[in-house]
Amino acid sequence: MRYIIVFFILYLHWILWSGKFDAFHLSLGIISCALVTFMSHDLFIERKKLSPKIIVEAIRFIKYVPWLLYQIILSNIHVAALVLSPRMPIEPKIIRYKTKLKTDIALVTFANSITLTPGTITADIVDGEYVVHALSRKVADDLMTGEMEDKVAQIFEEE
């Protein structure tokens, strides 16, 4: 059953994003989605039963997404200002950030949130310590406030 659910989710996205509705592209979508489903179905839907905790985490994550999008917009504006400034005040640096997060899903969510925010890239996670490349001092300082980490911790109840 999991295979079928994952396949239809992927195929729906294929149809929506490709914009091609001829037989060739639809059949190519079927083959591609079937292959991806076979190789990665367990990444999309775990064997665990749906529990109230998972539903609550999903709702919290959905509430987190608008805040993250707002941070991405702010970071885009900051990076554009850096690049368009005649002085180009870029001060790249590698920072280390020790996290309080423990579960794999929380660690990955935080790492992806950092990387999605322009001006930062998560290079590595070693024993709960993130190695992050920051484009400027402001970006590094914003990360060090811990606001994003706190929001991710709230999603997965790791406070």
C-alpha cells in the first residue's frame, strides 16, 4: 500500500510540474516515478503507525514553514544588499554551532533550515555540532541567537 501512495504522490507532482500531457511524457513520468518509488518508498512513509504525536509534529511543522519563509525573504534581501553594495562587505566565515537538538529528524530539519536561508550553508554535523559557512557577520550572528534552533526544538518537543 505504501508503494501505491508514494507512487501517486510522486506522479501527481510529475504531472503538475512537467506541464506536458502527451503520451511520451506521461509514460516517462510513470517509469520515473515507479523507479523512484521502488528505491525510496521507505523514506517517504515509515513503517510506524500514524500516532497523535506525529500529527501534532506535522501541525507544528506547518506552522513553522511561514516563519522560515519569512526568514528566507529577509536573508535574500540581506544577501542582495551585500552583493549590490559598491563595497561588497562580504565577510565569509566558518562557524561552529553546538546544538541542543537530539533526534535525527530535528537535526536534519535544523540543518536544512540553515541551508535554505540564503547566506548560510550547513557543511557538516559532527556529534551535535554544526559546521556552517556564513556569508557575513550579520548572518552568523543571526544564527547564533538560537531562534531557529528553538523553533525546531518546539516542533519535535526537544526543549
